[in-house]
Amino acid sequence: MNFPYFMARHVAVAGKKSFSRLIIRIAIVAVALSMTVMIVSTSLIRGFKTEISEKIFAFWGHIHITDTNITRSFESVPIEEGAELVEKISGIESIEYYERKRILGIPIGEEMVSVRTKGGVRHVQAFAEVGGIINHKDEFEAIVLKGVSTDFDWENMRDYMVEGDILTFPADEILENIIISQSTSKRLGLGVGEKFIISFVRNKKQVRKRFQICGIYNTGLEEFDKIYALTDLRKVQELLGWEDHEVGGFEVFIDHIDDLGPLNEYIYIEELPKNLFSQTIKDKIPSIFEWLGLQDINEVVILLLMIIVSVINMITALMILILERTNMIGILKAMGSSNWDIRKIFLYYAGYIVVMGLFWGNLMGLGICLAQQQFEFITLSEADYYLSTAPIEINLWTILFLNLGTLFLTVLVLVIPTYLITRVSPVEAIRFK
């Protein structure tokens, strides 16, 4: 029979009627609240990063392919719309590459190992951009027209369409339809079906074109929404004076975001001619992704603080338990029990308290997360956070790791206060009242 475990169960039952039960309940509540905060914060930060990243990727793609001269100039540079190049890139599946050996996702040492990507390229679409000025009722707004064609993946954009419909591309004519953002629609007082003028500069002359709004979108990324509008690629080619086979570049969508770096490097080195350049969207607009990266620091700080709170409360509770059971400790020592066996009794008891706290913490944390997913009662300022409600993404592996890590670290640290048991004298303890 496991004597320390048997005694721990006896102490736990007897403790329900002792004066220390309030302290034990406080310790359980502290562990539960710490675990609740950790589950909610990790799920919130994970959901926050995923939602914003998906918005950016839906509008921009994962990798951009453009002419090398575009990196040195703000002007659009045409490239040949080669069907062979698009077919080659679209056909990229899982590739092999080398990276530093990793343990739990952390690079270890300098050894390079062979790794395969989780997926490949999902879709490739052409685009072209041209800037202009909206002139409507004495109001002036800068706008960038993003020309798209029949290969545009509307499934990515449908979730952000708030009114109207997507673009159509009849073969026999170029329509003047345009999709503007909700913020642009509100600023100019324009709705679906209304027309307005956009002025462009071509060959140092002003060119005015009329467009009709067929749809309104809203991604919540205000700095992009207020600038970009979607229209027929052929219209942009006409405004730029390009041929039908010339485009501004290609947007590449991949299967797994974890493969972004390796696939971009493979496309640039293995597939592209010397006059073309590929760049990940993270490199093209780094400010938002750097801001998202800072959330990892916030997450680590929150987790450390919550674990410290849990450990401090458990240390306090365990010391009270030891002091309350000094008489029992003396009797056990007098009967021949070793210091370590007696320490294990209190470590088992502390483990029971931690497990109870983790149980209630998981119950409350997952309950809050599921309630937020269902009812979205926590709202945000979309102008400041790019989202109207707090997003939640529950990862069961992360929650399991948090539980095991908290249990292990807490019990490990609690070995220290049990050292008090070795200082207890059997004779003095038996006489202790």
C-alpha cells in the first residue's frame, strides 16, 4: 500500500472539518482563476492573430509576384501574363527543404534536417493596380483600383461582402462596375447602384472615368479599406495603356501558413525568371504582423503572472497545512516514518488541491470561450482592433499543455516549503497543541 497517498487522503477528508478549509478553498479558487485567465487569454490571442491574418491573406494572398523594378518605384510595372508560369506555380505541392533541428518548435543547435512542407500552392490569380482621385459632390478621396479577373478567388472575399454582389466579367464588354469599402461608402454617401467619377493621370493628362458601385465590402482593416476598391482587370489595363496580356503581378495562395517562408523561397529560386521577384505579404506590410507578434509577449507575461499567483497561493496554503498538522508529523516521525515519506503526504495533498483548481479553471475557462463563440458578448472597437468582437480559437493541445505545465511547476515548487517538515522535532511536535 502507498502509505503517503493513504495518509494524504485521510488528511484531505479530515481537513474538510478543520479551520484550514477556508485557506484550502481560497487556494483552489486561486488556481481555478489562474487557469481560467490562461485559457481565455491564450484562446483570445490565438483567435485574434488568426482572424486578422486571414483578413489580410483573403484580400492580398500569401505571396506576391511582381517585376523586380517595382521594388524601386511606386509606379506599376507590367509583366507578361504567362500561362505556363501560372501553371507551374499552381502545380507546386509539398516540397522538401532544410532547417535547423527543432524540439517543440524551438530551433536547437546548428544541425540542419530535411523537412517537408504541410502543403503546396492552392491558387494563383493575376492583378494590377492604378491610383486615382474620387470626385463626388465636391468631395475628393484618394483611391487605388485593384483590377481582378475571372481567376479571382471570390470565396475568400464573400465573408467580407456586406452589400451588393461580386464583379462579373462578360467576354464581350468591359463593365464599369466597382466594389468599394464600407468606410469609403459612408464618407462619400454612396450606395450600391450609384455612380461616381474617378480621375486618373495618363501621359501627363487627366482622364476621368465613371464607375457604378455593384458591391460594398468591409474587412475592418481601416487603413486598407479606405484606399482600395476592386474592379475589372481589363479596365485597369486600359487606364494604364497596357496590352491584354500584361498584368501588374500575381497573388499566390498556399495551403498552410506555416509553409510561407519555404514556399516563397522555392518559388523565387526555382520557378521565377530573373526579371520577377516574389515577396511574402508579411514582408510587404510588416507593421501589422509585427504588431501581432507583440501579442506573443503579452501572452507569455500573462501566463507567467498567473502561474506565479497560483504558486504563491499554494505555498501559503501548504505552509498552513504543515503548521496545522505539526502534531501528526511528530507522531509519524516517532513511529519511524522518514522525512521524505511525510513530505510526500503533503505533496499528494497539494496535488489534489491543484487538480481540483485545474478542474474548475478548465470548466470556467472553456465555458467563457464557448459562450463568447456562441453569443459574442465581448465587443471591440473595429477601428482600433480590426475586429468588432473578441475572437476565440480553442486549441485543446495548448490547454492540455497549460494544465500539465501548471501542475508540474506548482508541485515542483511546493517541494521547497515541505522542507519545514525536516525541522520538526518529534518530541516537541507531540507536545504541540
